[in-house]
Amino acid sequence: MQLLRAIGFFRGNILIFSATIGAGIFVSPKGVLKYSSLNVAVSLSIWAACAVLTLISALSHAELGTTFPRSGAQYYFLKRSLGSSVAFLSLWIKLFTHPLRLATETLLLSTYTIQPFYAGCPAPELPKKCLALAILWSLGLLNTRGVQRVALFQTISTVTKMTVLCFISITGIVLLGIGKKENVARFENAFDAELPNVSQIAEAFLQGLFAYSGTSILNSIAGEIKNPGENIPKSLITVLPMVAVIYLLANVSYLAVLTPREIISADAVAVTWTDKIIPSMQWVISLGISTSIFSSMCCTVLSASRMIYTASQEGQLPLIFSMLNNHLCPTMAVSQIIILTSVVIITSDLINLIKYSGLAIWFLRGLHMIGLLKLRYQEPNLPRPYKVPLPFIFGCIAISLFLILTPLIQAPKIEHVYGLIFMFSGLLCYWIHVHLNQHSVCFVKITCYLQLLFNVSPPEDHDEGTSTGKNDLKEIFVNKKL
């Protein structure tokens, strides 16, 4: 019993589409415009820049998944390059950021689903949170059915989300083509608004980059991808430019219909857009958007559970999290993410959730690039099916430093201090983890009871369960030479 390599090039593309196009394009336009000082030209420029930065970052991180093609590749890479303490710190941060992202998407999904029942007024908080919890737990059940079932669902949902976004984009282009004054006016005076300061630009980038935050999905499940050395970078180069074009056109369409102030005051931008254009289609758009967000959430759970799975096999989490069910899924790892997200859902300020999770994500991306440079120096002969150019690596480090340090220096807030304290408190937890005896008789009994309760078993072979087999790596290198 072990994780299977069941994801090829086509399904890899589908997973990137599903993981990337989720809540971001429906909530981030509000945050980008707000921190761009309602300047339309700056807002669209930031969206274009976010696409370029995301492609650079994704291609840089692809080296992690191709060099160490195993599930939870980012975690294993940090442990290999920077040591166990840094790997545990990344685990600590991701146990915080993954539930944050899931909570953001779940609350947004429940808002889009309930809002049509409350036309003309905001939906109450209690029904939104109850529906969010119901959606979250149904999502967990889907993930326990295995990666092949998840990939099949993503194929169907990707068609739906692309249909919705293409409709929004084409409608905006048609409205601009007709040339009505009310639609064109905001673009004619695009440069007249106030320019944001450096700190606001950094905050706007964090909001925009949130919409691209699912691009590392293939690294997280590299142990379940066929021929990862070829398929991971090829999928990224194929999908991300298409996503960038869709995002830009969707933002143009929003701005063609809604004023900047209407956008930043809307909880559900696409629903507000639909209500102004074709009110009778609000149900259809809401359904399409809900499907889009649900599929992105599914990828987030898939990615987070593989990280927990690998950390468990490396001895930094209890053994129960690396055990697989009959569908070859780490059920307890999925359950852990669902439980943590259920707790986070009580917070409903979406913009703050995006901002603080964005800071943590880019902190980790900077660590990954530092580790990549260190491994290039220490192990220059390590087999690398795909090798990213050094300027991309230094560019990612510069981006990370800019996004993290600018808000802290230009406009420091007490929340930033709390965030830093939380992140680095992971080192204290690591010290406790190392110095406490985790293999007590009581803990072993609890693991046995949970194993029987959830009907899970450890992988038959530890190395194969966490990594690619030697035959697969050999096949990758032979294909590369041919």
C-alpha cells in the first residue's frame, strides 16, 4: 500500500487550473483596488506584474518537485537543505496558512451560495458559517476517496469555472466595444486618481498574488505525478499564461460595469457585477463561482494533507498522519486540516486573512530559494531533471524581501508583530518536540485505536511511500537524454 503515480500531463494542467482559479479572482480585485488608492491603471498594472512574478516563482519552485519528486516536496526539500528545525518551522507556518486559505474560500463560497436568498441586503453571519462548515466537511469526505477521484471532479469543475470567467471577460470586452460612456469613462481617466505609496503597493501585490497562490500544487503531490521532471515545468508554462490573460480580462470587465467604489464595497464582486448586467442570471453565475471555489478548496486540502503525510513519515508529526486508507489517501492528515479550518472559520475578515497568509507564504518561498542556492553549492552533482536559471532564484528572493519588509518598515502594525511572534514560536515548539519523549506507551495505544477506528495502515515501504522509486527516476533521466 502506497501513494500511486496517477497524474499525467493533462490532469496536471487541470489541477493547476483548479488550484489557481478559485476564490482569488472573485475577492482579490477588491483588495488590489483598495490598496491601489482606487487607481484603475495601477490596479491593472499590478495584476499584470503579479502574473509575471508568479510565473518566475512557480518555475523556480518547480526545481524542488523535480529534484525530489515525492509528496510534500517543499517540506522534504527544506529538511534536506536547511535542516530539521527550518523544515519544522515551515510545517508550523503551513499548518496556519492552509486553514486560513481554506477558511477564506469556504466563507466566500457560502456567501455566494446564500446571497441570492437575501437580495438587496447582506446575508446573516450565522447561516453563512453553518453552510461553510457543511461544505468544508463534505470536501474532506471527497478527498478521502483518493487522488484519482479528486482529479476526475477537477476536470468537470474546470470546464464550469472557465465558462463563467469567459462569459464575464467576453461581456466586458463587448461593453467596451460598444463604447457606452459609462463603461469607457473609468478607463479614459485611469491615471487621474491618486497614486499609492510603496507600502500600499506591497499590500496590493499580496492581494493580487493570493489569486495565484495555488501554483505549487504539483510540487505538493510530486510523488503522485507521472514523469515529474518533464510534466511539472511543462504544465506551469502551459497554464499560467492562460490564467494571467483570464484574470486581466475579468478585471477589465469588472471595471467596465462597476465603479471602483462599488467594487471595494462588494463582498461578492462577480455577483454584484451580474446583478447590474443580467439580474436573471445571478443564480447561474453564483453556481459557477461556487463550483470554481469548491474545486480550488479541494486542491488546497490535497496539498496540505500531503505535507502533513510527509512530515509524519519524517518523524515530526505523529505516525497516524502517514497511514493510508483503502483509497490510498492519508485520511487522518485530511481530517487534521478540516478540523483546523473549522476553528478558523469563526474569523470572517477576508482581506486580513489574505494579507497575513500572504506574508507567511512569501516568507516560506524566500526560504525555499535560499535552500535552493545552498543545495546548488553543497551538492552541485545532484541529479536535477529541471534546473531553473539563477536570475529567477535571486528574483524570487528579492520579491519575498520586498513583500515582507515593505509593510513592516513603511507602515508597521501590531498585527505584523503578532504574526512574526506566531511564526517564530514554531522554533520553540520544535525544541519541545525534540526534547519530549513522543513515543510513550499511552501515545502508541492512542495511535492503535485511531488506526482501527479509521481503518488505515502505514505504507508498505517507507521510501516508496514518500518518494519516487529508483525506476521512475531512471526513466526520467533516460527520457531526458533521448
